[in-house]
Amino acid sequence: MDRRRRDEVLITATELAALLAAGDPVTILDVRWQLTEPDGRDAHERGHIPGAVYVSLEDELSDHSVEGRGRHPLPSGLAVEAAGRRWGIRNGVPVVVYDDWNRAGSARAWWVLSAAGVENVRILDGGLAAWTGALESGPVTPEPGDVAVPHEDLYAGALPTLTADTVMAADTLLDARAPERFLGHVEPIDPVAGHIPGACNAPSTGFLAGDGTFLEEKDLAQLFGDVDDVGAYCGSGVTASVVVAALATLGIDAALFPGSWSEWSSDPTRPVETG
């Protein structure tokens, strides 16, 4: 896969405003999601970037009918294509995704769309808080799009992935959860506390500056140096997408373990480390 630059992964609010002011075609997706508020539709309808279409991480960027793949299994390519057309995504038209909480929802959308083979998808750096323009209220129903998705299986799509059988083979394995969950001091969601043996704790929020923008290249490079063969996981494959996106700004193609800790910990035969 070609190495990406920062401006191929991220777009600033100023750049997005310029696109809109120029009347250039762009599809904007509002992917508001939080652990404590997984349905962001009400927040979207109260105020969103003009023209932005609401995307449900729970219902459209996950497929809960899939068993054994953790709490947020990946959707199929066909499902992504159908959803993308509902959202108005068109072939050759850039897509901008944003959220309002730690880049989790937008990074998940960026990863899912990119893994499906949709090109020119970028995350709004800093999220909704970075947007200084006017907001619109109410629902948005766009003209149907015509996007074609080339990858049916996102687990073997355009972005690298790891499975429960291969995740421990990664040279560098990053656990994007909060330190207390990584250490096994608490586990509020999954059946077992701890982490995958050999993993290093790298909370996804540590890849962001205080204003919610991604750390600059020099700061990320100081954290990671010249790493290779990197894998990332979290609780269920959502916030680990933030880590993958951050490393992509350095040209590092980190592999995501989509099922993450929720899949790993569901099998009592798999080893667990704490501390």
C-alpha cells in the first residue's frame, strides 16, 4: 500500500471551509459517537456542519449480526456500499468525516471506508470543535450517491488487519485503551481484565493535542521512532482506529485488530497479562 502523508489522512477546518465556500463537491459525514452516548443523532440534529449527513457507528459502521468478532464487528463491503450511497458518497468526490469526541467516530469511519476501498477519505482534524463556521440544524437527506466498493470483506480489505491468531506476532502491539483497563485494574465492559501479552499501552487520546487535533509529525515521531510491523487494538476496534490514523500520518501502515480486547477476552483459553 502507498505511504500516505498527513494531508492525505487529515483535513483542517480552514481547508474544509474553503472547499465549501468555493462550491467544490465534498461529502461530509457526521459520526458522533461516545461510549456513554453511542447514538449521536440528536446531537447531529441540534447542530452540524452544513450539509453533513449523520452516520451511526453502531448501526452502519458495525454489523452486530456477526458472531465471535467482538462488540463492534466490521460490516461487509456490500453494506458499506449501500450505506455510502445513502450518505451521498460519489465516485471521485472527496469525503470528510468528523465527530465530537476524541476522533473515535471519525477514525472508525475513515478506517471502514478506506478498508472498503473508498478513496480520498479524510478526518476533520480537531473534530467539530475546530469548526468556527455556522451550523445547521435538523436532519439531512442527501441525493443518493453512486460509490462502488471494491472490497467485500473488510477483514481482508484495502487496509491491513490482524486476527486473534496473528495479533501476538506483531513486532509492536499497541493497546489504545486507558491505562487502568490495560493494567487490569478495572474492566467495565468486557468479561476479563488485562491485556494481550506483549502489548504496550498507548492510549488513543495520547495521539491528540489538547485541542483534539492530531499531534504534529515531529511529536508522533518522537513517540514511535522508526517502528515497523505495528498492530493496534482497543476494546472493540473503535479507538484503535485513532492510533492507526495517527500512524498513517507518518506513513506507517499499522494493522488493526478489529475484534480487539472484546474478541480476545471472550475466549477463556487465550492468555491474559495484567500490570
